[in-house]
Amino acid sequence: MPQKAITMETRVLVLTSFFMPIQIMSWRDAITDLYLGKVESVVDYNEEIRSPSVTMKLPAVVRILRKTSQIKHRVKFSKSNICNRDGSRCQYCLSRLPISKLTYDHVFPRSRGGETTWNNVVCACKKCNSKKADKTPEEAGMQLHTVPRQPNSLPVEPLRIYEKTAPEQWLAFLAFESN
């Protein structure tokens, strides 16, 4: 059977030292980290990487060798990470919606000096966001179900987007919810 060509899109799942998925990296970065002794290969693809002096299997899943508590991650502020933190739920009516149907809501309105920060932004459905408008939740007569805060670590949840397209080698390490 012919080997599949290694493409620039080939990705490697990265696990913590405790085998929890934390990110996805390019195969080139994974090879570099393997060579530098920062990670170990847990599962390989069938393809091989060749240089004039070395032949090795292309890693599919790697594990970081040092404890991840030593790694300081600053979680990037983004709509997808806000939705991840809030469980893809409107923080007013608790409806679970796809990210495309959710909006940012500033708990303390921007029009009144509220900032776009982890501690002032929550997910809201369009209906609740419109109802709240330029008011605080109390002024709008709405209850905020979770106080917004900045996460201390990178969320694992975004890896769920690969449920239908994850390589077979990753499946044992990704926990998917059954609906």
C-alpha cells in the first residue's frame, strides 16, 4: 500500500506529562521537540521522515516530558476561548449554542466604561444580549449565572472540534461527549 505524502497540514496531538491533550502542533515542531528531548513520541503515523543520516516515524501523538505545571500558559482572549470557558452556553438563559450563534456580552457595558477583558465578557445568545442592551444584568432584570474570570490554564475543550476529523491515532487520547 503506498504511503500517504506528508503535507504541511499534518498535525501532532500534544499531551501533558499526565497524558491529557493540551494542544496541536505542526509535525515540524514535533520533530524539533523530539530531537531536543522536550517530548517523547507516544503514537506514530505510518509515514517516515528521512534525512541523509536519520529515518524516523512521523509522530502522531507526543507527550511533554516535564511537568506541565512548570509551563506557564497565558490563555489568549478570543471569542472561541470565551465560549469554551462558558461551556458554549448563554450565561443568562443557559442555552447551549454553536459559537456562530453566540455573542460577546460586556457585563458592565462598554458604553459606560466597561472593558473587553476576561473579567467583564461572557457568552450570550443574541436574544439575551439584545434584551440586556446597555444595562448591567441587575438593571435589565437578568441573572448572570457565572461570574466571568480569566482561566488559569489553556482550555482542553477546543480539541473537541476534531471529533469528526481527528486522525485515528488521536482517538484514544481525546474524550468526546456523546449526545
